[in-house]
Amino acid sequence: MEQHEIVRRALAGDREAFELLYELKAEQALRTAIAITRNREIAKDAVQETFIRVYQARDQYNQEHPFDPWFYRILINECNRVLKKENKIIERLKKIISLDTTEEMTQHDYSDLYESLQQLPEKNRIPLILKYLRGFTEIEIAEIMQVNQNTIKSRLYKGRQKLKEIIEKGDQN
């Protein structure tokens, strides 16, 4: 089946054709998204969201125009949206570790920050994520994790301290 026919059938709602379209475009879209975002994980999210948006907006596509420019416009918009969302998360993470916000952070710094967060023990990582990335209060986190509020306060404090240590250790290397 030719690409034009796959696109036509996929946009008409044919799930098998949409899977073929995904197989046809996903790798190339991922390479493009990595070039835009400079981060493989963020790029994967953007590509996944792109295919969801393409499927949701399939009735808006004008088949008199080429498919690729429409598809890549959606991909670029998704890359920018995901990057914007990631930057908001990074700002919250910077608050956790009290980084000097006058220093410009690179995408590499952001990746290091995520990796550092992932190195924390679960009992410290989860409260930090819930508080600083999801905006839950200490009381709500205590309810979610089914522990005392003072335990959450302690875990947040220790988690911030451990996160600072991990980052400082990484800066020395």
C-alpha cells in the first residue's frame, strides 16, 4: 500500500492504516523531535502526543494538501508544548534544590536534574514529586502515602538534602 493510500485510510478512521502510518512516520518523527528538543525522552513524549493529536484532528486535515507539512507542523507544535511544560517542571525542581536562578541552565543541566531526582530513594522521591511537581500539600501527600504528616515533612527535608548532595557530587565530576 502506498503512503498516500495509508494516509487517506488512516485519516478516514481505519485503525490498521493508522498503525501503518505510525510505523511509517514514527522513527523519522522521533529523529526530528530529538533535534528540536535535544532530549530523547522529551522527544518520545512529543512524538506520542503528535500521533494522538493527528488522530484527534484527522477530520481537520485537508487532503488536497500534502500530509507531511501538516504532520510536521503538529510535531513541531507538540515539541514546543512539551518543552514549555518541561521548563515549568524544571522551574519547580530548581525551587526544590534552591539553585541560583541567575545562572542559565542548559538542557543538559535539566537532564542531570531529572537523573538526580531518579537516584533518590522512593520514600524521598515520591513526596518531592507530589509536592513540587504536582502541587499537593503535605497533608494530601500524607493521605496519599498513608503516613503521618510529620513523616512527610521529614522525608521532604531529607529528600531535598539528598538531592542537593547528589547534584553537588555530580558538579564535582
